Amino acid sequence: MSNIDEIIRIASRGDGVTADGRHVPFAAPGDSLNPGGGLVHGPHHVDPPCPHFQLCGGCQLQHLDEEVLKTFAQDRIIHALSAQDLALPAFMPVHISPPHSRRRVAVRSAWAGKQFQLGFSSEKSHRIVDLTQCDIMAPELFAVLEPLRVFLAPRIGPKRNVEIKLALVDQGVDVLIEQWAPDGLETHEALTDFATANNLARLSTDDGYGPTTYWEPEPATATLGGIAVAYPPYGFLQATRDGEQALTLAVQEIVGEAKLAADLFSGLGTFAFAVVQGRKIFAAEAERAALLSMKAAASKAGLSLFAEHRDLFRRPLTPPELNRFAAVILDPPRAGAREQVAELAKSDVPTIAYVSCNPSSFARDAKTLIAGGYRLQRIWPVGQFRWSTHVELAGEFTRQ
């Protein structure tokens, strides 16, 4: 075997890549291709823990060891920055979430003959993999799948599929069943019995007109920065608790001693509540339910957190509004924050903490900020979605 037959890196979609650019599925750095095209495993190739691997689309990288998972996360960010011709900053240690730590997942149903299935879609397919094991979900979430199969199978016709969204909240498991509306007294009573038997925190359905809650013995909350915040059905949370902690610690370090800060795209207040103690925080969010939950929690706790319902894509904060703040936190969706970043680039804000779930849109926005006089100082890579190609990060920008 020649050097050109050795796998030298992992591409952005998870394939191994040889020195001469060939892509090899499910290969690890250090693997080699034999003359017949077969794969000879090297020192970084491990046995996948899940029997569904290679069929289930939930994971792409279970064949890689911990060292390569960390290298992959950092390399994704480096590649995105290099594609924008940006100088590389200092990189902080990579954080990878452990197995069985995902606290928020969505699974889909399908009928295979007379079998009612629940699971994730296959890679590049609509086929559902009926999960008998899952090494990414929190055990509390996975434990609900089999009872859900038993409950839904006689009530979901063979021509109907549903999506089930699960989240682990302070009170237990929150379940939202979408694309289904229960009808009749018997079904309503069965929902309550099911929720009680499985100790659910809340059980809701949504047939397209918004969630209807059938069981919630006490208000569902998510604790953020030590503050219990009312949690809307399947509201946004960082995927894992440890990943949230890694990102909030980075944001706290970036914000430093700033006494007045803004949290833009604030959601339920993950970062606002993490930094609000001893500060005044302005928060802006377009999703009304999340904003109201954050405002109520802040008011109850007596915190100096002031929130505005604002679509930052259509109406970003302007430089005069931004210049009041000693630090700005950004946590936009995957598309990034093009419009808001354009205004930040014209502002005098000393420090920006940019939390991103997409290295490509982050790099695009970083280029705008750097052209406006900012310097990208440090990046904290975070792999909350273990064994997937999804990478998150926190970046520190300071004005020159």
C-alpha cells in the first residue's frame, strides 16, 4: 500500500479522505485502502457502539476515537475560516459531549407492514430506523420510546406518520406529538393515563395549530444560570447540559467585567441568565413564547434583565443602539446574523461573544466584523452533537 492510499483526514460530511483526494465512507485517519479497495483499519478506528450505525442518520462518526473527534471539530472551524481567507485565532481545548447526554431530540414514526416504528431517518433517505438502542439520547428520553410505540400504534392509522419531540426538563421528560390530534373521551383519558404511568413532566399534541397540553401536573421549567424558566413545548435548549456549560463558561470569560451587555437572539435566556449577576442585560428575541418566559423569570428573580420582542433579521440594532453596550452576545440560528453583524461592524462595541452552530455562517460573519475593525481573538470548539458532523463554537471578537 502506498501513502496515497492512506486516510489523512475527515471531510465535512464525515467521509475519510486519502492523500490524493478520494473519499471513503466510514474511514478514519490512519486507515488504508488495500489493493482490492477494502479498508484496513488503523489506530484511530474504533468499533461503533450502536448496531444502527451506518444505517441511522443520527450519527456519522461512531467509528472515530476521541482524539479524532476533537480534531474533526476544530478542523471544521479552521476550514470554514480558511475558506474566507481569515487568519486563524487561538483555539481553546475542544469540548465533546459524552454518550447518552442529548436532552432534546425529535424522532419520527413510520409503518413497516404491521410494525409501528419510531426513530431517526436513514442517511439521505426518508426511511425510518426503528431504534432498539441509542447511544446519544439521555436514558430518560430513550426509555419513553417503547411506551410511545405501544400507546400510539393502535391510535395512528397506517397512512399517518407523526413526529415526536422529546426534551428533558427540570420535572422530567416533556413530550410533544406533532401531526396528530386525539379525538374522543377515551383517547383523552388514555393520554392522561399514559403520562401518569410514565411520569412525564408534560404531554402535548400539535395538529398544526399550535401545542395543546393534556398533562402538566406542575409548570415545566428549564433551569438556566440557576434560574427556573418556563419551558414552552419543545422550546430551544442547548443539546446537552455539559455543552451548555462549556459555551456559557466561554461567554462569561469573553464578557469579562462588562457591566452593561446585550444578548441578541437570546431565546429563553441561556446566556443572559449566565452573565446577568452584577450586570444589566438587554435581551432581544423574535420568538414570543421564549421572550415571555425569559421576562417572567427575570422579573420573578428581581434581575436587571430587560427584554424586547424584536426580529433582528428585519430590524437589527443600529450602531447608536449598540454603542451603549460594553459587550454584545450573539447566538443566531444556523443562517448566522448577517444583518445584525453588518450593524455591529459599524459600531464601537468593545467586545463580542459570538456563539454559533454553523462554522460556515460564523466565518462569513467573522469576515464582516474583521473588515469593520474587529479582531477574532479566540475560539472555543464544542461538539454537543457527539458522533455527528455538527459543530458549535464560541468566538471572541475585540475592537482594534
